[in-house]
Amino acid sequence: MLTLITGAVQDRSARGIAAAVSRLITAGRLPAGSRLPTVRSVAGELGVSPTTVSEAWRSLIHAGAIQTRGRSGTFVSGPLPPRERLRFTQLGGGHVALPRDLSTGVPDPALLPDLSESLRRIGDGRWSGSYLDAPVLPELESLLRRRWPFPPERLTVVDGAMDALDRIAGAMLRFGDHVLVENPAFAPLLDMLQAVGATVIGVPMDDDGVDPAELRRLLREFRPVALFLQPRAHNPTGVSMSQARALELSDILLESPSVLVVEDDHAGDIASAPPVSIGRHLPDRTVHVAGFSKSHGPDLRLAAIGGPAHVVDAVADRRLLGPGWSSRLLQGVLLDLLTDTGAIAQVAAARAAYAARRSALLAALHARGVTATAADGINLWMTVPDQQNALVALAACGIAAAPGAPFCVTPLGDDHLRITAGLVAGGYDELADVLASAAFQTSRGSGRRGLGHPHGWR
């Protein structure tokens, strides 16, 4: 085992050692359950410091490739962490179903556009075509290009925003790459970046997006390869990046020409804020993802990717070896929904309804002295003294919320809960009373305030 590992190492840095072991695991030469040699034995054989090997081991542990078992040693666990360690599994309302589940972060089904007429109009199968047709309907691509916040060199359609982010990461990131994200960030994105072995660093946020000064500092300190952002209706906080902030960040990113910007505009047409993109200033380095699940229906499973050819082509070419394309039948439905006046009106009504619901619940909470934000989208980010106690208090009242810790790359100054305000269609004062009671009647001590290493995790 020791000879196998040391013989595979060409780069004796911590990153190089971790990458070599990761390749051995992926190739099956270090099968799951294998016991790794001690840090000191590997360090001695390679002629490096034990600290270097320890850092490599930590990288693999955070990536879920290996796991420690105390005095028993360190063992190969496989390339992915166990399901119970994934952040997204911590977001639900627990194993006991509660009468009111506000943990989900999903749109209100009653506010989605009616698909029945659209399905009738495109139901003759004229979109189905053959295996040899273009992956994206030409009419849909033309429409998407007109809607895009900057002229994309290439554009393709995939199966939802998370599929888009996963494919971009798979095409552009390598094990150990440093990646910047907002802190807090969307928990499944953090899981996905962990799965590819990225070293994730959180950038603090304010009311206009990521903090410019902190972004500049982290770019210089870590030399990341990518920056992942949510330009509108940030999940979980609801923050939308201002046009002025986008320009300021673009100027800072000019100092780091190798950084790819990946934007996840997941809220799409239900966002109240106008479209904004760093791609308006850095189109050759920005990949923009436009999601349609929250606005037009989660089961459409469609999102568009637009940006520089070397990224979008890499995604599209890799898909040809798998699914090939996203259903042209569903693309036809989306094209119809984006052009039908009735469907457009339904989405506009949903956008207004979500804005009214956020505003009403936020006002009721503020009147009770609760600190919360909900500027856009369907979520509300509420400060609590203790996350776990607040969740228990709400559960006692039949309400499920999402804990804040899984969204945090590194700990924030306070604990938080994410409330799906978009599902709250009335009874704001009554709900605010319960939320305020859960916030103020808990004490700090037993809740987990956040996750991660002071500068991120691997």
C-alpha cells in the first residue's frame, strides 16, 4: 500500500499527494475499506514534512474520499461522502412530517403557469424530431439569446439549474481547485463542489452581493479558478446584486484574468430585481445559467447555459456521450410558455404574489423585533439565537424550517433559519408570532453555528 501510494505521487505538494491518492481511488486501485498507511510513513517515504501529508489527508477527508476512525486509522471511503453528511439532506423538516413545511425552498404550485393549453398546442409531437436534430430547438435558442443579459458566444439547454452547475463544474474544475462562492451559499451547490474535490472559500455578502474588498483579498490569497454567484434572489438570503456592484466586481476580476465567473439565475422570471450579470462587462469569462423551474415548473427540468464557447462546448460535447440533449418536447413547452401572452401574465402574477408575501411576512417579523431579510425570490433568512432550539420550538408548533448551518461555508456571526415565504399565502401575523417566539425563547449553547474551516473546506 505504501509503495503504491508513493509511487503514484509525482507532485510532492499537499495538493499533488491528494490528487495522486484520489486517482488511485477512482481507478479502483485503492478500494473502499482499504486502510491507508500512517502520515509519518508516507512523509518519510516521500521525503516531505508530515504536515504536508496531513494537509493532503484533510483534503481527501473533506472531499469524502477517505475517513478517519480514531486510533483504528484512516480508510478509503470512496469518492463521495455518505448521504447523511451531505448538506442538502439536512435541509428538510426532519423524519417526522409536520403540518406546515416551510423548509423546502420550492415554488407554490398554485402560482405556476397552467401547462394544459401549452401541452395541447405542442402535443402533436412535432418537436420530438430524431437523434440527429440539433440539441436545442432553433426557435428556443433564438428567444433565449434575445433574453440573455449579454451576447453569449454559445448557448445550450440542460436539465435544470443544478444540472447546469454540475456539468460546468465537471468540465472546468479539477480536484483541489480553489473556488469562491457566496457565504452563505446554496447548500446543494456546496455538496456538488465538494463532490468534485474543490477547495471552497466563502466570500462575505452585504445587501448588494459579495463584498468587493473581501473578494479582492481572497482572489489574491487563494488564486481561485472560479467564482460561483447567484445574481438575483440569492438563496437563502434573497439578496440581488446591484448593477453598480456587478461593475465593481468586474473591475476587481480584471486583476485575476484566469477566474471563470459562473452565475446561477435560478429564480428567473419570478425575481423582482432586473436581470444583472458580470457578463455584461466580462462576456469572455462569464457563464450564465438561466433557470425556469421556479418560474415555469420544476418538472420541466430545463435551464439554459450561455457564455464562452470553450465552456459551453465542453458541456455540450460531454452530454453527447450521455443523454445527448434535453427533451425537445419539453423545450417546445417552454418555448410556448415564454411566448404565450396568457402564460406570461401568469408568471407576472406569480412574481407580484411572491413579492407581496415576502413583504407581508417580513413586515410582521420586523414589527416583532425579528431580524430577517427577504428582498427577492421565495425565501426569508431569519436570525435566531440558536438554530437547533429554534427548529425544535417551531416543530412543536407544527412548522418545519430549514436550518441555516448547511448554507454556510464558514460560520456567520449568528444562527439562522431559512423560511420559504413564497408558500405563505396568508395568516402573516399568526405565523410571525410563532416565528418570533421561536427566535426569542431559545438560548445559545446547543445549536451548531456553522460548518467549515476558517477559510473554507476541501
